[in-house]
Amino acid sequence: MTSPRPTDVMMQMMGGFQVSQAVYVVAKLDVPTMLDEAGGPLTVSELAHESGAQIQPLRRLLRTLASVGLFTLDGDRVTLEPIGATLSRNAGDSLYGAAVMWMETHYASFSDLLHTLRTGEPAATHHLGKPFFDWVNENPDRSQQFSDAMASFTSGLRTGMFDHYQLPDGELIADIGGADGSVLVELIKNLPDRRGIVFDLPPVLPAARSTMSDQGLNGRVQITRSTSHC
Ligand SMILES: C[S@@+](CC[C@H](N)C(=O)[O-])C[C@H]1O[C@@H](n2cnc3c(N)ncnc32)[C@H](O)[C@@H]1O
């Protein structure tokens, strides 16, 4: 097999912003969930009707994403491929939340990355006018969206990450910046002699409390608020 030419690889990297925005839009329109729930192909017109999108731009978007493996198109019929299925809300390893969160919280700030290199100031602080987590947490919906996406990384991307990990000795494990506590759950759920702390900013803590209740870990995990800024 011949390696791709360096110029081809670089072109793919340079166009990454287009792909990530296209992935965001198709997730936001919920097209992967619709195809998943249909259990088979749907037409572009059906998907446009159900999602509220215009037919022509949706066809172009789906063709673009077919070229990177999310769908196959047979005329007007659209089939969901395993890569695209990771964006279905119903997938066990769903990355829907992460796809939406990244584009709605991180994408715009990245346009100021050069500023960071010139000044040392985080691009997000410059772009948003305040530190990133102040901005995330001033809006409860955004804060929840962020925590949900972190949890989806743990349940999807990081599945099995701790399977062969042996915690060092010690009774108490603190997750600093632990978000909704999903990582801590993975670490201690099967170790009844261990206790935990989730330490995070105040707006994030309700999500951590809810995770611990759902997992029956209230008695073993302390939820602690940080008063500092990021
Ligand atoms: C990238 S997330 C990581 C979440 C989690 N540890 C995980 O790996 O899924 C960073 C977390 O740090 C928290 N955080 C940011 N600034 C903080 C601060 N000053 N004190 C405590 N937590 C903070 C955020 O609220 C967020 O939940």
C-alpha cells in the first residue's frame, strides 16, 4: 500500500474545520438518530422533512459526510454507517453530546488561537471576554451540556479505560475537576472499601450529586465545591 502524499494529508488537516462543522450540523439536525430509529435507509426528502432542513443543502451535507464514512447514499436513499451511528442519541457509546458541545463551546474560541501564542492569554478568555469555565457555568443549560458531554466521553470513548488499572493504596480518591463524577464512578464502583471526592465548580455539582444518587454511591462520595476560578 502506498502512503498518501504529504500534500494530501495536509489538505485533509486544513479542511478539518469543514468536517467538524458538518458533523456538528448533521448531529444537531438529529439525522443519525432518525436513521437509527428507522432501522434502515430513509430518503433525503424524508430526512429534510423530519429535521426541518432544506432538501438541497441537506443532500450536499450528507454527500460530504458520506465521503468520510458516516453514511452511504444510493441515489436519494441514505444509510447510516457505524461511524455515523456514534452520533445517534440512542447509541450506547453516543458521541452526540460531545459533537454538539465542542462546536457550541470550543469552536469559535479556536479562531483566536494565534492570539494565545502572541500574548499567552487563553484564546477562550480573549474570545468570550471571560475565563472559559466562567462562561460555561454562567448558563445552567451550557453547564449541563458540558457535564453531559464529559460523561459521554467516559461512557463512549473511554469505555474499558480502567479495566486493567490498579488504583494505588489509599482509602480516598479525589477527582479534581471531576465534572459529573462519571470517571470517579468508574474508578470506585466495584471497590466498596474506597471513598471519593468530586471537586468542581458550584454549577456543576448538581450533576455530580445526581450521578452519585443514580449509582447508589451517596454514602461513599463527598461532593465538594471549588470557590476559585479557572
Ligand atoms: C475538561 S473537564 C474534565 C471533566 C472530568 N475530569 C473528565 O475527565 O471527564 C474540566 C472540569 O474542570 C472543572 N473546573 C474548571 N475550573 C475549575 C476550578 N477552578 N475548580 C474546580 N473545578 C474546575 C470544570 O467545571 C470541568 O468539569
